[in-house]
Amino acid sequence: MDTRKVLRATAITIAIAAVAGRILWRPAGHDGRAAPGADIVQTPGERGFTLGSLRFAPCELETGEGAATTAAWCAPFQVPEDWQRPDGRRIDLRLALVRGSAALAERDLVVLLAGGPGQAAIEAWPRARGGFAPLLERRNVLLLDQRGTGGSNALNCTRDGDETEQAFDPERVRAQTRACLATVSAHADPRFYTTGDALRDLEAVRLALGGPQFDLVGVSYGTRVAQQYAMRHPQAVRSVVLDSAVPNEHALGAEFARNLDDALKAQFGACAATPACAKAYGDPWANLLRLREALRAKPVDVAYRDPFDHAQRSMRIGPAVLAGLVRMYAYLPETSALLPLGIARAQGGDYASLAGQIRMLGRDLESLAENAMQLSVICSEDADLLPPADDDASTLLGSEFLQTLRAQCAIWPHGTRADDFHAPFATDLPVLLLAGEFDPVTPPRYAERIARGLPHARVLIATGQGHSVMGRGCLPRLVARFVDTLDAAALDAGCIADFSAQPAFIDFNGAAP
């Protein structure tokens, strides 16, 4: 297994495939319904086209892997930073259109709504092409970096880059937040980088395109954007796919600690029930708690070889650093399968491999960690609804996560939140919800809770899988079939029985035969 590639995947929620070329539209949807949207106007001999009022030209999207790029079509687009003051500061949004393989594409557009909050759709684009390949057989895809991310006036701050253990210090957190605020305030007013502002941007883009209907594909935090947009602009939406969904009623971060513990106990329980794994590790959950307590009593200074430049470095590992690594490893079955082994080796005194993995994870999450748009979202939409931090004191993640959020939100400017923002998702639209059995952030009960109030919804749970599952197994084909037919109930989803949990590694060669 290429561990580095697996770790990189934990830092990216989802992506979609790209194929360059001339974009054409079918005159109507395949189901015979009228298909709104402006026609492409393409001048012979010119590279580019007009869609609605937007002029698209060829562009290359960086893949994040060396010099490789992905071809697409891009158009300039500006919006007011404050929608209540259209004559005030305007910001550029990064917008790209990617065509599928059909000579005549359906007129509805698939729209990726990325996670985070803080992830940019265009930066996520190259990562999981297979997951969207069936959709791209008939449809084209719209990518819009949400305001405050990527190429849309990003609210970026430089982090210290130090993954080493530090005791929680609220004053240090507040000082760092003030410094970040001073940086972003030079070009942005953080009050206007909320989900509500992003919804107005997306609708403005749709109207500028000529009013096509959208097939929304939201992932993680992007499921909040999808639900909010569908409730406020139902006529603009044709279908909704929610992968690793967050209920509208839920405050982001409120149950992170509980959900992580539940997911780890379930995964480790599978190990304890397997003879070879139980023989090697006994009870991995108990081992993790013992390791945490040992590090709490005495953090460990570790010398290790940097996996990027091979330089000799040192790191202090304590309970917070351990919890952060375990949390991110739990996102994917391929990395969570390494946890019992890593815990056992650390208990035996070998922390070097753990330190290298922490370093890799920290670097791969760097761009998301440096984006402060997440504070504009959480401080405006969720902070006042978070439970007391002491409720999480006994969990692996502990109370510091919520304490940190509160310290940051005491400094960060707050935007507005609609009175009905946290109302349950209600719609007659067709909705397909995807969930991973061992998701440590958005467990299957979230998807089931959303679906209970929807007349045309269905939940598919991928056994043994973690967070963001749309690219797994047969799910890409099922999603495409749903978007084609708009009938979640009629999907033949028997193939999801083929999913299973990833066996834990017995050593670095893999699981027991």
C-alpha cells in the first residue's frame, strides 16, 4: 500500500473527472420535460463559447500533483461582497465548466459542493475522477469555488506549520485569531463569507448561465449548502445527492468527539472479533486509551526522518497530537486499518513511524487548515448552539476542540443567519443520501434522520466505509442512474452488499491471510 497516497486522500473530501472539449446541449431532458437554460453560442474558428451571459475560454486546472493540469472552460464572474450593498466592494469568484463524454449533453448541470468548510471545489476536482465518471457520460459539471476558498477571494492565514504537542492556551488561540483576522481584513470582510452568502452567489451564477436546473452533489459540509439551496431555490434544482450528510438542525462540531469514539469502537470491535487481529492486539480501543493516558502523563520527544525531504527532525507527541492523527486516519478504511498496528508499536516505544505519519498528514491538510472561511461559517451559524465543552472531556478528542472554537469565535466577526437556517430539510425533490458505516464525522444516523422527513429520499449505507463514499464500489453508477431517472426507490442497489470492512494490518505487509 502506498501510505502517502492514502493519507493524501484523507485531506480531500471528493473530486470529479474532467474532459476538455466543445460543450453542446440536448434541446430537452431525456425524460421529455422542458429543460431551462440558454443555448451555447460558439463563433466558428474561435476557441470558447458563450453560455447565457458568460463567456467561457479554455483553461487548465492544477491537479496538485507536480506540473500536471486538467483541461476545462473558465469564465470570469464577480459578485458584491455584501449582497445588501451592491455598489460596495466586489469580489471575483473562480468558475469552471467541465464537459462529459456525450456529444450532446443534458442541459441540467451537475454541481459539486465541496466540504470543509473551507475546501475549494476546483482544487478538489482532480482527486476522485472515477466517482463522477458515470455522471459525465451524459452531463457536464459546474465547479464554483465558494467565496473565501481557492480562487474566490480566499480567507487564508499562514499557520505555524508545527504539528508538535502544545498545551491548550486560550490566549494563544485568541492572539493567533486576531493575527489571522488582521491578514484577511486587508481584502475581505469576514462577516460576508457564510453559507447564506454562498447561496446567493450560486443562484447568481445559475441565472447568468441562462437558468439551467442543477443536480446538486454535496459532500460533508457541502451537504449543508445543498440542503439550504434546495429549500430556498427549489425551482432551480432537479435532484440532490448528499454524501456524508449533516442535518440542517445540527451545529457543526457539536458531536465530533462522540462520533469519533463511536466509529473507533465499532472499527476496533471488528478487530477484536477476528482471531488473528485479536491475537495480535487484544483490544485496540483499550490500547488507544492506555497510550493516551501514558502520553498525557509524559509526552514523548521523537526523532524521525521527514517523509518529504528526509531531513532529521524532532516532534513532541502528546494526547492532542495522537487524537488528531487517529481522527484523520478514521476517515478512510485504508488508513483506519493501520491504527491498531501504529498504536501497538507506539506502546512498544516506536514512535518514529507515528511521527512521520503525523508530518505527512499535517502537510497534506495544510491548505484547509490555513483557510479561515470555516470560522466565518461556524462562528456565524453554529457557535451559539455548541454544547458545553466539558461534555467531551472523557472522549478521545477531549474538550479542547470546542474550547478552541469558542476562543476563536470570541474574536472572529459574525455574519447573519436566517431565522429558519436550522429548520429540518423539507423538499419534494428526489434525494439520494450516501453514508459510510464507520464515518467518524457524519455517521449513518444523520442521513437516516434527514431522510425521515422527505417523501422521495433513500439512504444507501456502505458497509465498512468511512467519510465521503461516493467514489466507492458501485456507488458512482448508482448515483448516475439516480440522476438519470430521478427515482431513488427504484434503484437496484443490491451491489452495496459487496462492501465490507478493511481488515486491520497485522504488520506493515498487511492483514492476516
